[in-house]
Amino acid sequence: MSTCGTNQIILTLADPWRVIERRCSTSHETCSPCRYLSKLLYPYTPGISTMKVLLLLFTITLASGVTRFDGEQVLRVIPQDELQLQELAKLEMTDFRLDFWKSASGLFRPVDVRVPKNLLTYVKKLLDSTGMNHTVMIDDLQQLINNQTSTSITNEFDFDKYNSYEEINAQLKEFADKYQSLTTLIKIGASHESRDIYAIRVGNSGTDKPAIFLEGQIHSREWIVSATLLYNIKFLLEGYGTEDRITKLMDEVDFYFLPVTNVDGYVYTWTTNRLWRKTRSGPIDGCYGVDPNRNWDDHFGDPGASDNPCSDTYHGPSAFSEVETKSLSNWVLENGKNIKAYLAVHSYSEMWMSPYGWTSDLPPDYEDQD
Ligand SMILES: [Zn+2]
């Protein structure tokens, strides 16, 4: 398995399965498509359209230990020429105080960056000095987080809210109990902090069925990914035997859903820092975590990944240094002979990315995926 030896979908916030761009890019979020699956799942948007996904990193941590984002803003810049494009890309790779939600990926394509309050004046002046206009997309990040948190904290799983690690696991077990002939609960491995990582197979029993693997939330702050995958599990299971198209699909194909890959990071987003993205290993040089999406043993350390442990795109000390990526790779290598498509599902950016992360060339089976 590769960094992006996988297909990746970048969900939209308001309409998670609506892929509005399919792009060949070497942007940080990687990879190739499976348009087949896109068509399959497109209509089934979760009932969470009002939820908001918020992202990222350096911030103010109060005595309570909970990181706050008061007064932080998300700015949007649209590069108008090559020089601006290069400046933005350089800024992302060199100034770790800034949190790029959408990387510089091409001329006239929006770049979204979260800016800590104490850097707002500096960054706005910097943009002005290089002739880059900006707009304020989010005026006060903490306000949005407050709104989200107030609607998510309950003790029970609910498809109309975000759910905790424990609630998600309980729901996966409930699916497995209720639909025993259509599911298999799978323990992929355990995390750095010894949390179980669960996936579920969904499909009617059969031999040598082709399979599609959907990897979710390798970046822990991308909450809408697990919410979306869980909704699609429900949709498939409830549709079997009642809808011909779903029944036929599940008779012919197996789906493997892994709603939360980076479980330690996910718990951390609930307890301490809503915008945490990496794993929780370390510290190295005083900084915790590795970007697990840049920790695969394929083109490890290529451009797009950082060697700085304090960066949000830190690739780790070595390929597969993270037990989460190593466990997942092992599982797929041992059990995935029928997996025909592997999709890594992310949020933000609204992109469907076809090439592997280290190239802008289309994959050899690009046409077949249409
Ligand atoms: Zn991501």
C-alpha cells in the first residue's frame, strides 16, 4: 500500500458525496479515483448537512488544557499568477503557525488558510504586499466550534450529530449484531494509545466477491468523514432486500468501511484540541504526532510531506513508524486480495483526486474508473 497507493475523495462540507472537482494534482491530499463508487454513493447524503467541519493546529491552550481558537480567522486567497502560487506554497511549507486547509494547487484555485489571532495583521500585510487579495471566510473559529460542540455532546449515537469514538464503536457493534448475515466486524489493530481500530465488512455472503475499501478519518479532525461512512453503512444495510439496486450491489460487491483510522487523534479532538490532525505518538523535538497520511511506505518523504516534527504534515521518523498505518497496511496485505478499489476519504477541499500523491500523471486504470 502506498501513501496514496489509494484513491482519495475529498468531501465537501455541506454535501459530502458531491464531488464537484476531479483533479489531477500533486497537492498534499493525494490520489486516485473510483468514479464507480462516486456514482454509487452520490445520492445518499447523510442527514448532517448542517454540521460543520473545522480544522487545525497551533493555538492558545488555556489552563483547562483545552485548546481554544478565539479570534482566529480563515482567509481565502486566489493566486492570480505563478509567483503568487509559489509564494503561497512556500508559506505553507515554511510557516507552521499557519494552517492551510486548502493548499495552493493551481492558478485561480482558492487557497484557504487558518491564521492565529496574533498573526492576522502580519499575514494580511504580507498578502497585501505581494498583491494578493483575500477574503475572510470564517471570522471567529471558536464561535463555530462552540456551536458544534454544544450539539454533539450526548451519551448516545445519533445520525444527526457527530459521535464520539465510543459511540461509533458501539454503533458498529450494533450493526454487526443486527445484520449478522450481511456484516463482519473487523479489528484492524490497536493504536499507539492502545485503542482498538474497527472496520466493518458490508455485503451479502459469497465467495471471491470484489471489494471496495473505504478508509476514513486518517486525519482526526475531519469529523464529517466518519459521519458520512456510518450513514452509508446504514443505507446499504437498510436497503438490502428492500431496494433492488442495493440488494444487487451487496450481492455482488463487499464494502469495507473503516470510519476512524486515527483513533487517538480523534479522541484528542474531542477532549483537547478540536483541530488536531496527526497521530499522538512522540514527542519528537517537543512536538507530538505524525501525519499518518504521509507515513506510508511509498515515496516516503517526497515533496508535500514535512521532515519537521512540529509540522502538521510531518511524515514521521520512518515509513510506517505509526502503528495505525502499519496495522492497516498489514491487514490489507493479508486480507485484501479481493480489494479492487481503495478510497481514502477526507474532508475539505471538494476534490476528487485521481493521481497518486507523488505525481500528476493519471493512474493506468483511469479510464476504467469512469
Ligand atoms: Zn485529510
